[in-house]
Amino acid sequence: MNYRKISYLVLLLVAILTVASIFFASRLRFDYNFDNFFPKGDPDLTYYFDYRDKFGNDNDYLLIGLDNKKSIFDTEFLTKVDSLTAFLQRQRHIESVLSPTTIKSPVIEQFGYFEIPYLHVAEPERFEQDSILIYASRELVGTLFSEDATAVSLFVQTTDDLSKEASDTLIAALNLKLQELQLQDYHLAGKALAQSVFVDKMQVELAIFMSASILLVIIFLWITFRTLLGVLVPLVVVLLSVIWSLGVMGLFNKPIDIMTVLLPTIMFVVGMSDVIHILSRYMTEISQGADKIKALKVTLKEVGMATLLTSVTTAVGFLTLLTTAIVPIRNFGLYTAISIGLAFILAFSVLPAILLLLKKPNPVKARKVSLSWPILLRRMLRFVFRKPGIILSLSAVVTVLSLVGISMIKVDTTLLEDLGDDDPIILDFKYFEDKFSGVRPFELHLLAAPGHTMYDKEVLQEIDEIENYLYTTYGLNFISSPATIVKTINRAQNGGLNEYYTLPENPEQLQRVNRQLQAFKNRSELRSIVTPAATEGRLSGKMTDIGSAKATVLNDSLRSFIAENINPKYLQTRLTGSALLLDKNNEYVTLNMMQGLLIAFGVIALIVGLIFRSLRMVLISLVPNIIPLLMIGGIMGFMGINMTVSVSIVFTIAFGIAVDDTIHFLSKLKLELAAGRSLPYAIKRTFISAGKAILITSCILMGGFMTLILSTFDATFYVGLFVSLTLLFAVVADLYLLPLLILYFYKPAKKVKR
């Protein structure tokens, strides 16, 4: 067989496919779509989309906080705020601006309708009277004006589903205007800002992760093989797998989001595992004097099946993410699994082809590189055989402590859980929570009972009772509802006096209000609160981002209050909104994680069962892989790290990758036992032969994943940290605990040779 011709054909085909992959990869775009993190298939999501079609999106807004340390009642400061307001009202992607300098108190008299500004910007002599009026109006304090009178807030309603490009344009124009007006102490929050900043962060971090991973891998490869061949060949193969992976995403028009931005880095380090096992075994054969063909045949025979199985187990670890209801996580799991398959194909096609075409490595140099490994591994094995009690006792203690830590884990999420506490966006969000109502949206769908409308006296009284509960007990502010509209008009019809900011006291007053509502029914601000038929309404507000666990408790209390105090003959309600849907992810976190792990356990058990046809060996193989997961859970509990959607995926990813070492160890052990060697001697040969590749690949994988801790996204940081720790614990368990478990609990069926 002409191996050289076959090698050239393989490389030609790979080159053609690589060019196609580069073409499709060039079409990739970065994206951060907030809606994708809603739980797909949940009935509340369908309900919310229908609700949103009627009343608009509850997160298409931008908050601008402006601080003036001495006092907001300063002519120069308020003039700048007014200029900024006018500028924003002219911007293309802005629908409305609610500003302290333009908000007015409507007054409706017999002779007409007019509005009185709350703030007379050009008349500083009226500031004292303005401040009295403003701080006597509950709906303004904590919304547009801070309680300490040192800051104001602008509420900017943007167009629906603003694109990344439009968000960038708007934020850039806003920042430029703020600099021009010398409003230096400002704070921003909202979807437009998050979308713009998140995508920019992803682009920067992708470059950082890949650069750091390549550098680390080069260092590890040089330490391991100490030859140019041992560095360049693995790099070429793995870089090809990354290009192919991105090409597949481009082919199916899938954008790079906050999850798939990890794919190139993960593929770079995971794909390296197959290459290292092949190259390590090949160099060992060369060092023993074998020619290239024989060395490759022995290599493919000994590590081929094990590498196929480890690729399957790693892919399964990622495919279990398909059990989640979160689209970005599902896409991440699917495309990473596909990429692992592509990496396997490249490792067993391109790598052998390159090795066949290259000059045979110097056996003497290869032998020198290999000499130090058996010495290290023999020392490690000697400790295993001499100190079994210490190893088993320590494993038991660690397991118990881990279970204690796991019992301390709480399931909780926040709106921006992916950002660290010191991130500028988070600091701005906290600013709005400290100075104003907060940024977490609240939505309650109001439905008038049959035969009633939102403006009936009985319905309005029920809404008002809910509002009072939300203000006093729930912690909600910035409330808008049909009741607030009616109270505003009632005040306007009574000279704009705050004491009339109440529901009308008699039918005549309510009739007057209803006539005015008919005149206003086509105004956009009214249509965003009440449907044209007035049979449905919206109660919305803002609050601090208290986390999903506490929000769930508050929502349960609210439902109980409504059930006990609100008459369904007049009004029915249903909680909805983007915050509620993100909170619901909590319901899926533990369930999805357990489903994923059970699937992964099942696949591993099946593979080990097929190799050894022994239930006892199946149980033995799972122990050193479950303990590292328990340790990670324990560490999370003791550190007070909440279980979030982003953190939960660590367990299935880590298990799928960490179990590779076990598969390689057991596959080599199977070959040694098949050769008729005794169990202790087979363990010894397996430990020395497979131990080298296990240590090398584990170091590379840990180093690669550790680069992710450079991320400013908590999800990425925790994936990097905890997967690295899991790999560390797993390699220790595989090289210290697994040999003991096999020696003590596994009984080979028979020995073929003596």
C-alpha cells in the first residue's frame, strides 16, 4: 500500500474542507440576545410573548443617572440635564424620554387643558417651591429624583429589540453628548448598554483566551516532547479542528454568544487530548526502535479505541446540555459535541498523514525524553501500593466533607449574574438601586372580569389595593397602572393638587375622568398601560435586583395576598415579565443538571460494561469520577457560591472531560490483562504506560481551562475554575484511588497467560 499517496490525498481533502470552513467561519457574528435566556417550551414564555405584543417589551429601556453632589437644584446642572433630554428626544432609536426637566403636572379646567412643569429650570427663584412639590409627589421620588436630592434619573424608552449596531450608535452618541455637556458623574443601565458592552467583551475575551491557550499549550508540548515536531504537529491538527468547528457554526448561521465564545478555547485544549495520546504512544514506539509504519500501527491499535471512547464520553458530557431549556446553553452543548467529533476525525487522519510524510524522529532523542517519565510514575505507584489506607481514608473524609458543603448550596440568580461584582455595569446597576427604584422590571397582567373594564370603580379599587401592597410590602416603585392613570387625571381635574392623587370619590368625578380618558385613548403612553377595549391592563414597576430566590418568595406572598384580598368577580391577575421568566430558570437548574449527569453516568457505565463485561468494574470506574464532582459541589457550598444556570453546566462538562483519563487507563488495563498478565502487574504496566499521557493531557486541559478565569463574565470564570479543579481532582483520583479500587474489588475472569 502506498501510504505516501494516501497521506497526500488526505491532506488535500482536509485542505479543501479547511478553505470551506474558513469561508463559513468568516460569516460568523457576535450576538447577545437577552430573550434567548428565557426557558424555551415553558407556558409562561408563550403567555409573556402574547402580553408583550399587547403592551410592549418590559426591558427595552435605558436609564441615565446624573449626580450633582451638592444638590440637583442647581441652574447650571439642570440646564445640562435639559440639553441632554432635548438631544435624546431627537435620536433615531428613542421613542420617548421621561426627564426631570420636562415632566409636568397636568391641569384640566373648564376652559382647557394645560401642564405645569415640576421644575422651572430657567427660574432658580422657584426651586424651593419646586422641591416642596416634587418631594410631596410619591411617584417622582426614587424614580426621577433621588431621595437625598443629589441625583436625577432619565428613563429612555428605546425601540423594540434594538440591534447591536443600533445600540452601539446610540451609546456612542450618548457618551459623546455627556462629555460635551461635561456631565462627568453619570451612570447607565439597560438592555441597549448591556448588549453593546457584552458583545465587545466577548470579542476581546475570545482573542485573549485563544492567545493564552496557544501559549500554554506550546509550553506544555515543549516540556513534554522537547522537539519542534512535538510542538508544531499537534498545534496544526488542533488549530484545524478549531477552524472546522467555527466553520460548522457559520454553515448553520449560528452566532457567537456568551456561551459559544468558549468553544474555540475548549476545542483547542480538548482536541489536544487525542493528539497527545497518539503522539505520545508513537514517540514511545519510535524510541524502542520501531519504524514509522509499525509505530503508527501499534499506536492506532492501542490508543485508537480508547480515544474513540473518550471522544464519545466527552461529546456526551456536552450533549447532555441539550436537556436544558436555555437556548444558548443548548447550542453550546450541541456545537461543542460536533466539534469534538471533528477533532477526533482530524486527529486520526491528519496526524498519521503528517507523521508518515515527515522524517522519522531520532530514536535516541525520543528515548531520552521518555526516560524520566517511568521514574516519576514508578514513585507514584509505589506510594499507592504502600499507603492504601491513607488514600482510602482520605477519599472517605473528602467525600463526607463535600456532602456537607453541597448541603449548603443555594439556587439563586440575578439579572446580570454573568458579570462580576466589580464590573462597571454592575456598579452602575447598584447605583440605581441605591439612589432610585432599581432596575429589575416587574409586570402584572390585569384582566377585568366579564362585564367590567379597567376604569370601573370596583376594578380600580382592587388595583389600588394591589398597588399599596406592592409599595409597602413587596418593595416596588416606579409603578404604572390603570389606577395611576386615573389618579393622575383626577389630580389634574382638581387643580393639580397632590391631595387629589387618589381614585375619584364619587360616580360624578369618575365620569369626568372617564370622559377625559376617552379623549386620551389614542395616546401611546395610555395604550402601553390599557388595551383599547379597556378590558386588560398592565401594572409595571421597578425594584432592586433581589435575586430569584427572594423574588420567588415575594411572588408567592403576592399571589397569596391577591387570592385572599382581591375579588375575582372584578379583577383577575397573572404575574409575567422578563424577570419572572429568568427566575423560572431556577426550577430547571437542578433538574437539568441531574438529568445531564444521569445520562453521562449511563453512557460511561455502558462503555465500561462493554469493555470489561463486569458490573463491578462499572461501579469501580464511576467512583473516581463522582468524587471530584462532589468536591466541586462542596467547595461551592463552603465558598457561598450560588447554583445558577451558568454554574450548573460545569458538572456535566467536567464529568465528560474528566472521565477520559479513566477510559484510557481501563482500556490499557484490558490489553494488559488480555495478554495474560496478573492483575497487580497489569496495573503496574498500565500505570507507567498510560500515566504519562494522562498527566500530560490533564496538565494541558487544566492550563487551557484556567485561561478562562481571565474572563470578566462569571459564567466563563466559573467554567474555567471549576472544570480545572475537577480535572485536577480527577487525575489524582485516577492515578491514586482507581488502581487501589481495581486491585481490591475487581476479580478478572481468568488469566490467558502466566
